[in-house]
Amino acid sequence: MKKLILLAGIFGLFIACGNNQEQSIDDVISSGDLSQIRAKKAELSNEQSELSKEIDQLDEAIKKLDKNRNYALVRVDTLNPTTFKHYAEVQGNVATDENIVIYPEYSGILTSVKVDEGDRVSKGQVLATIDDGGLRNQLSELQAQAQLAKTTFEKQERLWNQNIGSEIQYLEAKTNYEALQSSVSRLEAQLAKTVVRAPFSGVVDDVMSEQGEVVSPGQSMLFRLISLDNMYVEADVPENYLSQIQKGTDVKIFISSVGKEFDGEVSLVGNNINPSNRTFRIEVKIPNEKNLIKPNQIATIKLNDYTAEETIVVPENSIQKNSLGESLVYLLKPGANGNSGEAQKKVIEVGYTYEDSIEVKSGLEAGDILITEGARNLREGQEVRTTNKEVGDE
């Protein structure tokens, strides 16, 4: 009998323990028994701790055994000191001093036009002629008179040297000869104005008068002549760049209409500050081998206003901002495998920015392996794999 009672008690205790283990969280909470609730929490915490340890062990095993696990893919670049240049941009215009409209120097009928639009001409080449109105005949008469006066003067001079004749005769002959000589020179100069010549070598861009027209000095436009050999860009630069811009300063010139960029130097710095816009004028010579550059094209001048030698430069898109407003990048700490490793966060101090590059004042050193692509979603210590052939490839 006693054995039956003992067996019943043990069975009841077993049933009670089984029911307690199978109790749900809701049942434990609804019981209102604080000690039971705390016991349940402690039990689950212990189970969670044990599970976490086991999961970590499994992760480590997977890392060692699974060579195809998913890494964050990044691209890297090994940092080396370089020269960083910052440029300030101003707008300018292409110009040339050899871009003129040719006017006649003599009034008369345009008797001939010897060039067409687009013709290339040499300095001194005849472009047109104007009717001289009889000047050539007058010149011939004067030249004959001057020749006679010369002969008379030479004879009178020989006699005077032999003390023959009077001084007044010698002086009259000399004066007459010199006067006629002066008249001939004056008429020759006037006659030369009837021939229109190219003042420099270039291209006839426009023929503005036709043969048979009556032309007048300062009123009738004959030709536009342009030379594209000596081109330059002129621009107005704010006066606060006075201490940074001087003759010889490096510049880059971009002409959007032809999609060309040229390297050059400042060839002229103006000495006058324009009071209306507080700027000074500069000029930069540019090459024009294929004659693609034309007067009055718009140009962008990039003035080198800051240069840093042997400094670290990184791509702008590799830099992020944290909640404190600090600039940071991710570096790669190489692992045993040549193209994998861990991401390391690094706070840096930046300087000037130009185009897509930023100067780094501090925080990075030569030889650091910078993650240039794929850094946006990384975290400290995260394992990554590089898309470069091997770590440090350009």
C-alpha cells in the first residue's frame, strides 16, 4: 500500500514538472507568480546564450570551409603622393589682333577686286585697285622735270666747285631740284594709296565692295581680313586673384564649341582695375594648328590658384560623412587571401576639391589601400573581396 502511494506521488510530480516545462509564456505571465516568471526568463536567457555560442561556432566553421560565401565586393587603390592643383574658373572670349576691316585710303572708282572670300593672302599682296584720276600722268611729268632739275643742279654744282658762276645760281638749281624731288615723293605716296594691299598674311573673310563702286576713305568697307595664327583668350578676373595670377601662371583653356582643352600660360596681366566690376584683364595665347579656333568663341579659363606637392589625393565619391560631420573613408586591411580582407573606417581632414578629386590634409598615408568603390554600405570590420586582380592594383 505504501509503495502504491509513493509511486502515485512520483508520477504526480513528474506530471507537474512536464506541465511546467510545456507552459507557454502567456500562461506563465497570466499566473501572476513573480518567482515563476523570473525563473522562466532565466531559463530562456541561458538557452539563448548557449544558442548564440553554437551559432558563432557554426559561422566560424562556415567561414573556414565555404570558399564561395558572399563577400562585399569593392574596388581598391593603393595611395601614392602626387601633385594636386586647384583651378578657379572664369569666362573669356577668343580674340586676335589680326582681325580688321580694310578701308580705302583714296577716293575713286574701285577698278578691280583681285580676291574672293576665303582666299588666303600674303602680307603686301594686292587686294584691289582704285582709279587714280590721272595721278600717274602727273607723276610722269614731275619725274621728267625732276630729272632735268637734277642734271641742271649737278652741272651748276661742278661749276661752283671750280669757282665759276654765282652762288645764287647754284642755290637756285639746288632748291629747284629738291622741291621737285619732294613733289615726286609726295605724288608717289599718293598714287600708292590707289592700290589696296594686305597689311598681314591671313584669310579674306568678307568682300564688302564690288568692282565699279565709288569708295571713300573712312566710309567704304572693302574687306575683312583675319589671321588665325596668333590667337589668344582674354578674360576679366576678380581682383582678389591679383596675388595669385601673374605672367607665366599655368592655366587650362576649354572651348566647348569645339570640345577642346588646351594647356597654356598667362601672357599678359593688365595693370588697371575696372571700377565697375572690380576685375583686371588677362590674356592667354592658344595654339590653332587646324584653324578650329575662331575669334569671339566663348572659352572657359581655369586658373591655377593653389598647388600642393607630394600630397595624398582621393576620389570625391570615396568620402562619406558621419553624424558629426566628419569626413571618413574605408581602408582595406588585407587578409591571408590576396584579394580579400577587412574594411577599416578612417576619419580624415580634407582640403581643396577640384573636379572629382579631393586633397587629404591628414588621416591617410602613402601605401594605404583605399576602398574607392563599394564603400557606401560597409561597416567597420566587415569582410570584403576586391574586384581588382589583386590588392593594390590600379
